[in-house]
Amino acid sequence: MQKHHYRIALILALVWIPATSHALPGASYEEVQGGLGDKVSDLVFFWTDTPVVVSERCGTLRAVEAGTSTDLGSIGTSVVKCDQQQSGLIGLASHVLDDSQGYLYTYYTVKNSSPKQHHVVRYGVTRAAGALTINWSDETVIAQELPAFQPQHGGGGLAIGPDDTLYIGVGYDGNTNAVQDVAQKQGKILRVTLDGAVPNDNPSFAGSGAEASLFALGVNRPMHLGVDSESGQLWIADVSSSIQEINTGLGGENFGWPVYEGDKVKQPSIPLTGGEHTEPTHAYTASSSVVIGSPYRASGGEFQFPAAFSGAVPMADFQQTWFRMLRDENGQWNEVTFDGVSVQNVRAMATGPDGAIYVIEAAKQMLSRVAWTDTKPSVSIDAPSATYRYSANETLQLKGSASDGEDGELTDGYIWDITLRDSSGNPVDSESSSTQEMTYTLPDTVDINGSLTIQLTVSDSAGTTGNAVLELQPAATKVTYSTVPSEGIVVTLDGAEIDTPMEKMYPAGTVVAVSCPQEAVLGDDFELYIFDNWSDGGEPSHDFVVPEQDVELICTLRKHGPPPTAEPPVNVVVDAGTTDTGSAVQTSSDSAGGCHSSGKTEANVPVLLLLSGLLLWRFRWERFAVLFR
């Protein structure tokens, strides 16, 4: 069986990289419900409309919300041993099956057991009208014979992964020699199905007789486990006497204890299984008890942390008063603290449906929460205006501004997202920028029924985001296509023939390829027409840029032939000696040999008729020849 990939470090080249810590505003602390008893131990959530379930070390469970605490029953003091420090009901996990059924997994010390041991037991849970019921008779033992000779060195961590497998943290129980032995359960992380069977994809380990449910080894006291609901990565809070570790793995890891503790070689005389180990993801020096919750993946709620904390791990320490989020910042896991947030003696943490992180504070016997209350930045898109209509091939100037109650005017953290869509809503163009102002140039053509979405998102110093969205429509121009003469002339738009007259709507600035024929034979008499002009002055085929105002685009053809002229003069003969001031031509007797009158008026009618006939024959022949070109 193939091992999962995991990070390793050579024994002789262990590198310790401490994480940095920085403080942010934005979060606040609030007490929710007190009076939970001095042995309160863990908490889990089920459905979004049901209260949090809180456990007490002697086996009692309650449904708790602000102002109320409802008894859900008990495993029973005859079953649970809780008379020693850190014994009893020490771990919980929840799993929802559907809208009305789920499972509660419990990890407790068994009373009067031989040998001394912990059990993991599952109980059925039902939901009705927002209320929870634990069905104590619906009981299934998931794991048993988990060593409990020294409960103060036990584990207790439970977590359910997105693949519906259950992770169980088993402490070393005072037996350091057993931790690196793959055949024993001490100092191990086990993985089973929700029914307690061994998954067929568990990692394999070198050594004989390896425990079938073994997932990882080399831990001290894995009191708290968490699983990233997106990646499936396991997180382990490993408690120690001097160095607190937070480890991560996908299976097959050896975290090195007791040979290594943090960056220190602790017991080199114990053989290290596999000869190498995985370094902690995070560690700090303290003689106390680290507590973690699952990576933060809240998808909504009134108190949801900003997106910058998605995947961050809530952490606290039982002996200290700080609350932190362990966050991946450019590949380095750093601690983020929060101004004004302080907690005491934290036993457990879990993310609630409202996005807050709920905390069990043992000394206060209190359920409290850390909520995100930072005000969102107020964001404005100042240009273009909300009524602006865009055009093809236009360059838009985008300007924005933002302010925040805590930071005042914001000049950083701007992100523009521009999306141009067609009439079906499909993106056809997009652009982004991280400046306070930007320009965006639209393509040569845009869908007249499409839209342009402009979104500006601004983050404040705490990572809280606000946004503004502008939906713009294209500027529309009506173009009427027509011809002179009005019939028989074929016009094409972008290569497609149209019937004229025709009206079309365009975004202003759209470029249309228009074409009109060079010549055409029209009418019943088959008269030849040739191209004269487009009304915009363009060539027969040219690109027409749609203006902002409605327009008529006309293609004009004229009849073929010479331009029209005045009628030719007619020669006239009048009587000699007669003066006719209204004649076009006047003649008289001319002794030098001019034109002599015959005594009557004559016109050269035959000559004119002949010339007209020849011209008419020529025009008819040219029109006929065009038809057969």
C-alpha cells in the first residue's frame, strides 16, 4: 500500500524556523453562557439551528446557548472514570447524516476496566424542531483498549475528515519506548471508518506487526485534533512538558517524539522508526498545554472572519490568556493575535454556524466566543457614474474610494474586477487591477443586449473587506440602412446580405463593414445603374463607425450615361428682311455669301432622329451585355 506524501527532515539537518506574531483589530470576546461546572471538557456543533453540545468529564452532556443549558443525559458514572486528573470524558466529535439524524462520538476513560483503557463510543443523535436528543441505547463501540494506565499522559483528540473517517489521538501513556513501535498504540494517531473498521487506504509503515488502524506516529499527548474540511489535512495539538507542537499530516508521518521534541533532540537512544521524522508546522516553548480547533472554513454567519483567515487554525493555551489564529502567510505559518481578546484556561474550541469561534473556559465554567466585529469598509465607485452607457472601443476611466471606521480613509487594498458579458450572460472579456484608479478599453464590438460589471473590493488593515458593484448597459444607436433607388440594390453588413430599408441597434462606436454594389441592372426595362455615393462619404465597401446619435446610412446608385445637358440648338431659316427678335438664330440676305432664305422655316429633323436612334441603340446594347457578363 502506497504511503501518502509527507514532509521530512534529515535527522542531522533539522532546521528550526520560528513563526512571527502580529496583532490586528477586528475581533471581540464575548461570554455566552456560564455555570457549566468545574469539569467542563469539550464542545461540538451539529446542525445550524441547534445549540452547541458541551461535555463534562464525568459523562454529562448539555445543549447550551445564550441564556439556557438543557440536560441531554449522561454516559453514566458507572461507566466513566473521572476521579483522576485528565481522565473521564475528554473528547467529542460530531457527524451529521441528514436533516434529522447524526452521530456523537465520545472518547472516555472506562471505569473498572482491566487493563486500564479508554474507549471511543458512538451514540445516535436526532433533531426535531431545533432540539437535540441523544439516543443512549443506540451505542456502538468504535475503538477500545486504548492504553489508560496514566491518564495524565493520555490523548483524547477526535476529528472526522471530509472522507468520513474518524481520527483518534492516543497519548504515550507514560511508555516512551512504545511510541516508535508501530505494533503498539501509544503515541499514535489512528484512523478508522465511522463504524470502526480499518480503511483500505491507510498508510503502510516499516516494521513487523504494525497496527492496522495506524495513520501517524511519534506524538506525545495529542489532546486536540482538527481536519481541514477542504484539503483533508490533519492538524494535531501535541502537548508536552516543555515544547508545544502543532503538527500536520496526510498520513504516514513520524513526528519524531520522544527522539525529538520541537527542535531539540530529546531521547536519541530510542530508535527512530524509518530513520527520519516530520518537523512541526508550528511550535513554541512553554510548560503548558496547547489547544487548537479545526482550520477555519466558515461559509457565512453574522460573525464570520474575513476571507484572509480561511484555513487559519484557532489556537490557545490552557495556562495562558492569549487567543491566536495560525495563518499561512506566503508559505510561512504565523500567529495573528487580536487586540482586546483574552481567554482563560481554554479546554476546547470549535467554529459555530454564525462564524464565531466558541471556546470552553474551564476556570470560568463558561462558554464564550471570539467573533469578528470589525466594521466593513464603505466602498464607492466614483467613476463612471451609475447612469453611464458604454460604447465599443471606448476607454473607461475607473476611480474609487473607501473609508473604514477603524482606519479612516483607505488608500491601499483596492482590487478592481471588470467583466464584459454578452446577452446570454457569458463573460467575453475581463480585466483586474490592484490600484485605486485604472483604465479599461472595451473591444471593437460589444453585444447591444450585454452588460459590463465593475466590482471594487477594498480591504482594511484587519483584512475585513467591503465592496461596491456597478452594472452598466451599452449606449444604443439606431442605424437605418436604405438605398436610392429603393428596390433591387443588394447591401451587405459584415458580409451578410440585408433587405433595405432596415433598422438595427448598435452600441455607439461599433465598427460595421458595409458594402454596396459598383453597378446594378434595375427595373423592368433592365436599366444599368452605377455606384454614386454612400451618405457618409465612404467607398462602395468600407468600415462604418456607429455614431452616438441615430443615423440613416444611404447607398445611392445613378443611371449609367453622360450627365444631362441642355437641348442642342436647331437651325432656323426665316424670310429675308424679316427681323425676329425672339428667334434662336436670325439670318438675312448676305451679299458676301451667307445663308440664304428659301422663304420658309426648316428644321434638320431627319438628322436629329438618326442621332437619337444611334444613341438609344448603344444604351440598349450595353444594358443587354451587362446581363450576360
